[in-house]
Amino acid sequence: MSKNTNLVYDVNDRPPLSKVFIFGLQQLLAIMAATIAVPTIIGLPMQIPAALLGAGVGTFVYLLFTKFKSPVFLGSSFAFLGSLGVAILYGYCGIIVGSIFAGLVYIVLAIIVKFVGTDWIAKLMPPVVIGPTVAIIGLSLAGSAMGDIVKASGALNGTNLFASYNLVGLFCGLVAFFTIVILSTQKRFKMPKLIPFVLGIAVGYVVAAVFTGIGYATDCDYLMIINWKPLVDNFVAADGSFKGITAFLDYPRFALVEGIKELVNGTPGTAEATKGAAVLLNGAGVAEVAIAFLPVAFVVFAEHIADHKNLGSIIGKDLIGGEPGLSRTLLGDGVGSIAGTVFGICPNTTYGESVGCVAITGNASVVSIVMAAGMCIVLSFLSPIMALLRTIPSCVMGGVCLTLYGFIAVSGLKMFKDIDLGDNHNLFVVSAILIAGIGGLTIKIPYELADNGSVSKVITVTSIATALILGIVTNVILSGIEKSKLGQTK
């Protein structure tokens, strides 16, 4: 058992094997929605199994580099969505090269930290900067969670005009939410408290299935909360025939295999997703991909710091200045991201959902993360399970995310306890980060002009990263002014 009174299982604790399986499943369910969303957004929904495979591989690599002392899962990174939009125009080879550029940034930074130390980071990003940044990571996701919690996934394929706002879907989402809340706060039963997300999703799914069954029986589209089409499509081909062995076992079409196919066939594998606009990667394409990935990777470095500060505060360990240390977490994140792309489909990053899961359950055992990574790899080959997971309705996952994202935000707000907000210096830094982050301020850097002189391509720095940059700059300027005044008084 954990020596940390705030945790049921500490990082090095080993829960019983029977429980580890459930804990791993819970981590998997917590990160699944976001992980599979990235390939869907960039137009490669058939690469969902590859995304899970890459997440599992990337997490294993991260754990190896961090000596199994940082209990967090790596999944598909939303920060690189704009960069992936550029890379996909050069096929899977473009995606792989982009991830290598991003990973190299982390590797170079890890080397710098190894020889220079972390004091400069503490000065650049003190609690007054990190606290509100962690808070907006959760708050900025609030819109996504609340958009999902009112959706009826089954009705989206019908004619129902209210599929994007469905009260029955909201009810199912709230059932999942309150199941998690009640199980997490009750003190009578230990096991349910450790797996509230698994049980919350299960209860929400059952309730949604009842409504969906009634919807089919009465031909009422409004009640069709679950979309079971992925399960049907898994077994039945477009011509109505049985798919055979692939209905049970199939291999993920990960980027390395698809990239080799591109080189052999001479055609980009993403041509369909880009509506014929994709071309084979060339010298100009490498340069364009580098421009798209390198700046974003430098910015995501700051988010890496925020995630590990947050996780460290939850488990009561200094993951940056202590063990495993920032150089190892950076190497793990960078190399893990490259491996996750090569054996998956997109760059990975540490997940706030995983951190939130640790915070709510009090289970920081790294064995649970290992199990989740292993399950991701195995499940990516099991077609029926992949299809079943895809049927979990958006509203139920929205109810889950209501708790996860809330805990991320609150974790950041907890860092405010040692910050004097009566000091205008701190007040302006925190205000800049919160308002810019919640307001959705982004930085769009043009890097290509059309023949008529207008901007045709831009690199978009996410709102979280932009808010963090603004907070750092504000803090540096105010600190510089204060030091200058202090020097004048002397």
C-alpha cells in the first residue's frame, strides 16, 4: 500500500493482478476518446486501431526512459493537429518525418537540461505561470466535454434535427457522471472507489442501450443514443457478405507500413483523405513539414512542464527536479512520440485525462499504466473489441470528461494557494494566462504566400500554448522591471 496518505496505491506499489486488469481498462477508457479523435479529425478514421497501437508503444517507451517512476499515459496529441494537416499532404512519410522533427526538439532540450539543469525553467515558469496554465488545460476542454454530453450518437445517422442536443443523451451522460462522483466519494466499498470510470461508463452505456432499444422498437430517432453501426460494419462487408477472419483479428495499418507502401507504389497513401491533393514527400515537402512541426514542438515543451508539475503535485513527488528528472521525461516524451507515430499514426503527448484518473482514484501505480499500454496494443488487433469501444456514445464519454477535465482545472487552481494575488505582478500574470487561454487566443504564423500576395498557409499555435507564452513574457517583463527598480533604490 502507498506511504502517501493521499494515494491508495503509490507509484511503485503493485496491486493484485486481478485488480490491475481493471485499473488498466480504466486508464484505457479515460484516454481512448481523445486518442482516437486525432486520426478522425485529420481525415484518417480507418487509422483508429493504429492510433491505439501507437499510444501503447509510445507509453512503453516513455516508461522505459523514466524508469517507471512517472505514472502517466501517452496518447495522440491535439497540439499537432495543424502540423498534421500539413504533413498529410505528403503522405504517411510526411507524418513520420514531422514526428521525428518534433521528437528531436524534445531530445535536444533533454540534453540541454542534462548539462545545464532545471533552475532556468523554474525561473521561467514559476507556480504563478504553471498554476493557471494547468487550470486552462482543463477549462479549455470544457466546451468539448459539454458538447459531447448532449449528443445522441445513434441519432446522428438519422434525420433528427436535435441529434447535437438531446436531453436523453444528457440524461445518460449525467448518469455516468453521478455514478463516478458517488463511487469516488463513498467510503464503504474500496474497489468501486478505485474503478469509478469503468463502472460509470458501464452504467451510462446500459442506460443508453435501454433508450436505444426503445428507440428502435418504436422507430423514435430521438431515443437512439448509441450508434451500433461500427459493430455491424466490423462483421458485414458493403455487399452484405461476412468479412471472415478480419472480423475478429486484423492488423493496424500503422504509419511505417503505409510509408513503405508509398515508396514501393510511388503514390501517397493519404490521397483519398486529402481528396487527391497529397503528393510523395520531396525536399520541399521536408522543409515545409519541418516549419510546421518545429515551432509547435518548442511550445508543447512548456505544456510538458505543466503536465509533470501537475502530476508531481498529485503523487507528492518532484518529477522535474527529482526522479526521474526532466531530462528523462523529455527523452521519454520525445522518443515515445516518434515511436508512437512510426508504429501508430500521430505524435503522442502525456495526457491530462490520465493524470485526472490518477487524481480521482488515488491509484498512481505505474503497473496500471503498463497494463493500459499493453491493452492498447493487444486491442488494436482485436476488431470486435475496437468496434465495441467505438460504440460508447459521446454523451457517456462527455459525462466522464466532466469529471476528468474538472480535476485537471482544479489541480491547477490548487497551485494558487501559495500565490499572493494581492500582488499586481501575480495578478496580471494569472489574468493574462486565464483570459487568453479560456478566450481561445491563438498565434497563426504565416509561412507561405499565394501568387497574389495573400497568406496561403499558416502554423497555428494552440490557445493553451499561446496563453503560456503570454504568461511567461508578462512575468519576465514585470520581474525585469522590479529588479531594475530594486537596483535603482540601492
